[in-house]
Amino acid sequence: QVQLVESGGGLVQAGGSLRLSCTASGRIFTIGAMGWYRQAPGTERELVADITSGGSAQYADSVKGRFTISRDNAKNTVYLQMNSLKPEDTAVYFCNADRITTNRGPIYGSWGQGTQVTVSS
């Protein structure tokens, strides 16, 4: 069984920074693309950023220049450095892995439980 566990959320003032982490645990061989999504109340879940196993990243237009996604494949961990935070960044942030290869075969579409980020004005 595989689990994705996020950490690093919290309350911060506008203009501040937070760093989110997400670690996959279990009998893991490889992980494909990993990403961060967010969902604010009354809205659909949206992609914030994702990164391939080789390190190629893409970002939503709303966070370009402010957020940086990175990963440590040896630790099965993906990070999201969030700078210059705005109140509209307030949401629950979810970690995702598109494919995790385990000793029992591939698992597709794994999600973490989410971590709350609140930015006050």
C-alpha cells in the first residue's frame, strides 16, 4: 500500500512564504510525475504545478514567478516553495502522483489527504 502525506501548510500573511512537502511511503520502485493541486471552497480542484521524474516542471499562470516545485527522487518527496503569497492562494493543497510502481505493480492517480494554506490580507 502507498500513502502520500503532505505537510507544511498553515496561516501566513500576504507577501509571506510557505514550503509544502509531500512524501510517498510504501514499497516503491519509481514514481512518475508528481504535482500539487489546490481547491478553494466552492471551486474545482486545479493544477498548481507538476514535475516529471526528470525534473521538467510546469506551472499555472497564476503562480508563475512565485511558486517553485522540486523533487527528491531518492526520498520520494516533492516540494512546493510558495513565495509572495496572496489571499487568493488560500486553499487546501493536495499532492498527486500519476503513477507509482510498487512491488505489486503500478498504482495510478494517488492523492494525499491535503494541507490547508490560509493567506491573510
